[in-house]
Amino acid sequence: MAVPAWVSVAGILGTWVIAIAAIWGEKIRSKIFKPKLQLSLVDKQGLATFQTIPGNPPKTIDARYYHLRVTNGLAFPAAQEVQVLLLALDKRGPDDNPQRLFTGPLPMVWTHQQLHPLARTIGHKTEAEADLMFVREDVLQLTPMLLPNHLAASMQGETHIWVTLVARGLNGESKPLRLRIDWDGLWEKGDAEMARHLKISAVDVRQD
């Protein structure tokens, strides 16, 4: 019994589909499906802790760290080789508008960096945190992985800045996160007290 022509054609096409899926399947999936990276501030109040200042003897002082969180809103695929990047730093100018001080991208440090690779895989159940900055009684300091000479990462006294950041991987990136940071230069140890002195708010990237 002769095999209908369409059956032969279907068989050939099926073989080609299987071959293409085997060779280029992952690339095809990566083009169609992308992770949904999201970048946010963990807590406006920050985390009260302490720092040890080298010396003879060493000195322990109070500090407060502020962190960023990276998540992936989709079960598939995982985001590959992700870093949090500082895209821009602005300060408040004489007209109260942002004035550009620095343009990145500049990688930020993962919280407990020694436990993680420099670039991380972010799956659906991963909650990765990166350091944004710390503040103590004498300074507010951004905490990127590197400190270029033209980045004024340390600020003393009353400070009004904007930072723009993004979580970026090989196969996707988050929407930019722009934060306005206002510090009156005063320090108190308590959460509620410090929240009156240092305020962080997310602003629309397009506003500035």
C-alpha cells in the first residue's frame, strides 16, 4: 500500500522540527521568553548595624545600611549573569533640580558579596539583595563595587541626591529604579528617629 505524499512530507517536516529544536531550541526560547526582573528598595528605614573602623585599638561605631532587592517575576526562564548597576548620580542644584554628577554603569556589591559570584542567576524563587549605601553620624556613602575617581560616593552633612539603578542580565533587565535620597545631616540610632532625618522615595525616571 502506497504511503500518501502528505504523510512523507509531514514526516520530513517533523524530523526537521526535532533537529531544529535540538540545535537551536534554547536560543529560540531565549528570544521568545525573557525573565521579568524587578528592582526595588528593601526598606526605607534601612538596617541598623555597626562598623569596625581600623585603628589601634579598632573602633566600633553605629551605622545603618540600605539595600536593594532583585526578583524575577516569572517561573521561566531564570535571569542569567545579573548585576545591579548604578546608571546615574545626581545632586540637587541651586534651582532645586537634579544636576548630573556621574554616569555609569557601575556594578553594586551584593549583600554578603563573599558568598556570591559577581554576577548571579535570578530564578523565580530567588530574592537577591545588593547594598545601596550606608549612613553613620559622619557620612553618607554609596557602596558600588568600584570607586572611580570621578564618583563622589561619600557625602557629609546635609545631602540631597538622586540615584538611578537597574538590574541587568544577559537575557533581560528590570525597569530603571530612580531613588531620591534626602538627609538633613543629623544622626540618631533609633529606626523611627532616623527615618525623620533620612528619607528615600522612588520617583518617576521621566520626571527628571
